[in-house]
Amino acid sequence: MSTAAIDSFSEARPARAQSALGETIFRTLCFSAATLLMAALAGVVVSLAIGGWPAFHKFGLGFITSTAWNPVTEEYGAAGPIVGTIVTSILALLIALPLALGVSIFLVEFCPKRIARPIAIAVELLAGIPSIVYGMWGLFVLAPWFATHVQLPILMDFDSNSLIGRIFSGVPNGANIFTASLILAIMILPYMAAVFRELLLTVPSQVREAAYGLGSTSFEVVAKVMLPYVGKGTVGVIMLGLGRALGETMAVTFIIGNSHGFPHSLFDSGSTIASTIANEFAEATSDMHTAALIALGLVLFVLTFAVLATARALLAGQKN
Amino acid sequence: MLKTFVATAGVAALLASAAPAADITGAGATFPAPVYAKWAETYKASTGIGLNYQAIGSGGGIKQIKAKTVDFGASDKPLKPADLDAAGLYQFPTVVGGVVPIVNIPGISAGQIKLTGPMLAAIFYGQITKWDDPVIVKNNPGVKLPALPITVVHRSDGSGTSFLFTSYLSMKSAGWAGKVGASDSVNWPVGLGGKGNDGVSAFVKQTAGSIGYVEYAYAKQNHAAYVLVQNKTGKYPQPTAQDFAAAAAGAKWAAAPGNYLLLLDQPGANSWPITGATFILVYKEQANPAAGQSVLKFFDWAYKNGDAAAASLDYVPLPGAVKSLVRKQWAVNVKAGGKPVYSGQ
């Protein structure tokens, strides 16, 4: 190191040559980082496809449409987990989105500077809590509370044949699709709120001040100036939350009730793709069982990819 | 310069000290992991040989030993003799555990309800749906059973506990055997799944009228409201260490090829009906005799000195007769180049 420094001082020529060489090395490094990522992605897809092939080959489309998941008879249909994944993710998004919007608008628009930072940091800290901690909290705190204060009253007050009775039917123990969605919502909230906040901060203060100067109310500034300004970013935030909710494993496993069939109501127990894999992979000894679980992984991959692709398409559509 | 020298010397010293005592590597079942860890700690203190055991689940343990990445695999369910032969493996039991049904029925305390195998099967199949069902009432004279619907709670994760429990139900009910069967994870006809013993126990505690099943050690440590299950002789033993040991002692190990034995519904007035051992898998033909020898040496040491540690963690040690039988098997079954790798001290 020290000799190299002396060299470059004593001779003018190598300095330039070295920087050209450095450029090349730098470019190669960046290129290989990018290709390595692509290769890893391709590797994952290929190995999932190969590992899951026996299941796809044997069950065909039935793997996605059938609800039979029976390790004893080696029959695998993943409709239950697939529907469970989509329903919990969308529900979580519906719950988290307004909250994330509220938090970030409050932080950017109304909150005194002095407490804005602590709140922002607290929101970001929420994102750092391990998923399994949310799961345990859900199992030991949320589920029993939910069972006695929400499920029981609904069970008792509504006729089980009425529409509400049917939507909310289920064993009152708090382990169901809805509580899993609640936990998911809490988990994706900090991500969405943090990104929303950053987005809202990109609105130039001149624009906001101009709107206030024209006599707009706070609500009008937020709804008619700031949100349209960050419009396409919003889609990105939603997709970020959805992507995370789709793949979340541990917390959901604890609280969704883990039954493989098709969920019949919001308060029925169900399963998601990730929870099924987490539950069964360690003890899956037969080849077809392992293949079915890997095939599930591929289905989740495709699902997540579809979400991202949709986000891209929406963003592209907004540009025009 | 000096730093490099010190570092080199340090590395050399490490290599020198590590060379003679290679650690034993193993992977598999999570259920016996705490007792293996405790044995390993004491064993290392007395011999200097450590055990690197990865609790990745029985399925993973079987895969790892088949891939030859570990010295031994560990599984909560025994492999069938045909599977053992196909893979060239030999298995032996280490400790005994069992499954205990637990309930949450208002007004009912631990050990108050008595059920038979077929009743358990009917409950878990969803045929008996209320606690005051005449079948249950008739079997429990004098117990006031509420008209509460039964909620079934089972394990959601694949586990040896589920394997043992569903094997027992299959044994006791032809209907269960035909429609559901026995496995680490099955297609449960009714109920909801909790992850691990904690998950099952939490759901049972939170749901009035529920019934689930957990590992014996877990039920004991958490003072769960257990159910008594009728055994082969028609008696209702208590889920205690002695009654699990009774089941293990009553079993006919000598007549079980490949030690394939499920300690379910064993004879003996005190035998707890849902008992099972956990197993170690090693190759019959050891490619590395030294590694094979240190595995057997370790478990021989554990057989001799490990009972107190096992009991303190609520595992049930194997009866002495079973241990000596297994020791004799080692010399016959685990060899390298035709010679036993370990023949005891």
C-alpha cells in the first residue's frame, strides 16, 4: 500500500493507466454483481421447477385447483393454501393501507418537528421486530382477546344462517384467516408507512405552500396536491406491502389455524403457501411430499412475480 | 510480523488439539435434541470429544444420513426394515417418550376423563362431537360432562408426535386407518392445527371444549389437564415416567427386526398405550470406522451414565434389558470390513 502510493507520486504516467484499469475492474465488478443476481434468480426458478416437477407432472392442473392435501395417500392439491395466501394478503393490505397513509400524512403534514422524528423511528423499529415475535404475540395475546371480545359476541348475536353469521362462522379461538390478516397488516404497516413518508417528503415545499397560499385546507392539500404528486409511488408502496404479506411465514403459521381445506368463512382456519411449507418441510420424508412442497414454493414465486409485474405495468401505464 | 507469528502459532495449536479428538456429527429429530445436548456437554467434559447435533427434524435427519453428510441420523419414527435394508442402515432406540391427550373442559381436572382408543379416533374423526355424547358419558360414570361441542386441536407441523398418535388411532380404529391413516402429517378430518407442542397447548387452553395431544414431557412441565387412555389390559394408567417405561419394558424388542417397534398398546397393566422411542440411524457398513466407533461409544456412554440427565429433562430412559440387547446388536450390525467397529469396553 505504502509503496503504491510512493509510485503514483513519483511517476505521473501510471496514475492515468491505473485509473483506467480501476475503471475496468469497477465496471466488471458491477457487471458481475448484476449477473450473479440474475443467475441466482434463474437458479432458484430452475431448481424449484425441477424439484416440483414430479408433483406438477402427477397432478397437473389439479395441483392448483384441488383442495385435497393428504400426505398419507400422497395426494396433493394446493387450492386451500393458494386461496389462503391471496385472501390474507389482500385483507392485510386493506387494513394496513389507510393506516400507513394516516401515519405518514400526520408525520409529514401535521406533526410538530420535535416529535415527528421519534414517531418515525418508532415506526421503523416496528419493521425490525422478528416475525416469530409477532407470531407469539398473536398466539398468546391477540388470538384469545379476539376470541372472547369479537368472535363470541358475533357468534351469539347473529343467526348462524344469516349472511353475517356465515361470513364470521368458526370456532371461537382466534386462530383464523382474519387474525392472520391482522398480524400481517401490523407487520407490513411500518414498511408501507416509511416509504409513504419518504414519498410525501419528495413533494416540493413550494408546491405545498402555493396550495396553502391559494387558500386550500389541509385536507385539500393532501388529497388534491400531495397524493396526486406521489401517485405512481403509491402503487409501488402497495405492491411492496403485498409482496411482503404474500411471503410472510412464521407469524402466519402460528395463528392461521393450519387446516389445508378451503376456508369457508373469514373466521375459519386456513393455511397459506408459506405456512404449509414451514410446517411440513422438515418432516417430509416421501419424495412426492417434498416435491409437492417445492412445487408450492414455485407457485408462490409465480404469484409474487405476477404482483410485481402488475405493479410495473400500472406504473408504466401512469407514465403515459 | 509478531502478530502473524502469534496467529500462525495459534492456528497450529488449534489444529494440533483438534486432530486427535474429532467431533461427532449428527442431525435429525428435534424431540430428543435437549437430552442429546445435555449428554454431549457432560461427555465432552470427560472425554474431550464434542457432539455437533443439528435438530433439523426427523425427515431432515433421514435425508442427511442418506446423503452421508453426518455420522448419525436421528428419527422419532423408526424406519421400516425394508427401508433400512435398502439404505444399508441400522437403527437403535435411545430414549422413550409418549403422547398424552389434553383437554379443556370447564369443571374437569387432569386425569378425570377416561377414554378408549376407539373413542379418541371417533372424536378426532369428528364422529363424536359433544362432550356429553352417550359413549363418553357411559365410560365416565360419576363425571359431570357438559353439553359442550368438541373442538379438535392437532399439530400443524409434521412431527413424530403426530406420527405416534395417528399410528395409535389407526391401530384402534379400522375407519381411521382406512380414511386417514398414520403419518407425520395427515389430512385431518376436523379441527385446527397449532405449531408445535406450544401451539397445540395454547389453542387447547384458549378454547373451552377442546381436545389436543402433546408430548409427555411438555404435558408434565405445563401441568396440562390430561386424559387417561385405556391400555391393552383394560386399565387406565397414569401418564408418568414409570408407566412409559413399563410400555418400553413390556415390548418385545428381540422379536422386532431392525428394531422397528412402535411401543403402542403394549401389554402390562401399567403400560401407557401411546408410547414411542426415538431412534439413531447409522450405516451397517462404516466407511470411516473411527467415526462409527465414536458414535457408538458416545451412546454406550449415554446408556451407562445418561439416565439421570434424561430423567431430569422428563425423558424416559430405556429399561436396562433393552440397553443390553442393543449393545449386543452393535457388534453384529455395525461393521467395517467385516469387523465390528465397536464392541464395548
